[in-house]
Amino acid sequence: MRIPHSPSTGSRMDDFLSPHLALFVDVVDQQSFSAAARRLGVAASSVTRRIDRLETQLGIRLLHRTTHALRPTEAGQLLYGRATRMLAELRGLQEDLHSQHDEPGGLLRVDCPAPFGRRHLMAALAAFMQRYPALQVDLVLTDSMVDLQGARLGSDVDLAVRIGPLEDTRFVATVLAPQRRVLCASAAYLARRGEPASPDALAGHDCLAWHGAPPPGAWRFGERRHVPAQPRFRSNHSEALLEAAIDGLGLAHLPTWLAADALRDGRLRALLPQYAAAPEPATIHVLRQQARGSARTSRLVAFLATWFAQPAWDAAWA
């Protein structure tokens, strides 16, 4: 639907657009005029009028509006994407200018899987915050994979640590470390059932398998994959598999970042090291919305890349 266009000079258009783009992004993020108004502390009618004026000024409908839903049109989606990037760029520029005279400050919002966050990211963030006392960090640890579109990376979250193949190319990914796995079991289990001599012997053992990805429980040794025929225990949570292995329920094929402490202190023993596979495609990344962000975001990405360049978990027990 076309809306009558109001002619305007370039400078007048710039003056008009600047304060309205942030409001439009907020409305799309909140999916509601009233929710955006509450967040901004203004009347919902004021927000509605300003969006109406923006549509009139641009001469095109930006939002589909019904009594139950508010969603962007195709043109609105285009404007939302461009405006989000532009506003992030402006915030980054402002912080870069300030950082020429001051150390970075403000709030960093980080999302990370809970097992990795508790074991490894917390120590890195503590060191980073000691280096930059003016920074605050809001760390969200999740036990399930958070959809980054739902989390609105760049709006609700500045950085997200992710482990696994990256299927979404909308975000800029920086590699922190490779992920390696180790076959392991407790001394009690090995005393009861013996050690496997090769991957082919896994069929005669109780195996603890992940059931989140096809094929269920596939374990990689070199270029070959083995699937335990009848896993005794399966879980979609890595820490449950770790605890099951420590408790002697069977053999587990765990990420070294998860199993390192138990391997170092003897609660688990590494098995079949001669069959160890190369690092997986499931690399550990930190994601952000765009390559150029705020000064504090860029500094944290660089700090984490250096911190995890030589993973302590691989050296702790090898």
C-alpha cells in the first residue's frame, strides 16, 4: 500500500529520520506500540503518531497492523535491518570517540551455554573486568540453545558464545578454540567391565550417549564414526553425561573442555588416545551482530580470543 509522499529536501529528511528510526526499531523489537511506549516512558498514542508520520514521510507502509499482531512489511523489514545496523554503528562510533580519552565503560550483555560459562567463561570475564573497572557485565547462562533471532543479538545481547557448527550466517563469528572429544570412564566402571581395546569393542560396553543430533550417539574416532548399538543412558545435557560417567554408569565421549577437571583429578580416565579424532567442526565461537561494534565489544572479543588461544582444558590432563 502506497501512502501519499510529502516532498522534502535531503537535510530535512535527515533531521526527520534520525529520531524516528530508533523508535521504529523499538516498536518492531517489542512487537507492540504500547510495549514500546512503556519502555520509553511515553504515551502509546504518541508512538503511534510518530510511526504514522514516518510512514507518511517515506511514502510506504512499514507495519502490518491487526488487533492481535504487529509485524513489519517487506519494506519495514528492510528498514529495520538497515536501521539496526546503523544505530549500532553510531553507538560504536560514539564509544570509540570516548575511548580515545577514557577506558571503555558501560554494560556488556553476554549469553553463553551454562556448562561452558561456569567452567571457563567466568574466569575470563573476571580477568577482563579487573582490567577495565568501568565495565559492567550482564551474563546469561542458559541450559538450552537460545535462538539468537529470539534473543535479538545486538539488541538484547551484545555477544553470544556458541559451541557447534554455525548454520546462521547473519552474525560475525570469531573462533575462540576448537572442540576435541575424549573417550573416558571411571575407574570403578573399568574395574568392573575392563577397557575397550579399540572403537569396535564399544558394542560390548555400556555407553552414555548424547541424543540431540542425528545420528544419535555418533562417536568419531579418526575418520570413522561409531554409534553405540544400545546406549545404556542418553541425555540432551552434557553435564548429565559427565556425572553419569563419573558415577560409573559407562563410557562417555565428552568434550575435553567439559571433562578436563575430572580427568585431571582422577575421577575419569582417558581411553583409546591412539584413536583420537581431529578437532570437530563444532568449534567454540563468539558471535556478534557485525564486525564493527562498540569499543567494549571489540575489546572483549579480542580478549577472549587471546584467553582461549591455548585452551587450558587440553593441557590440564594431557
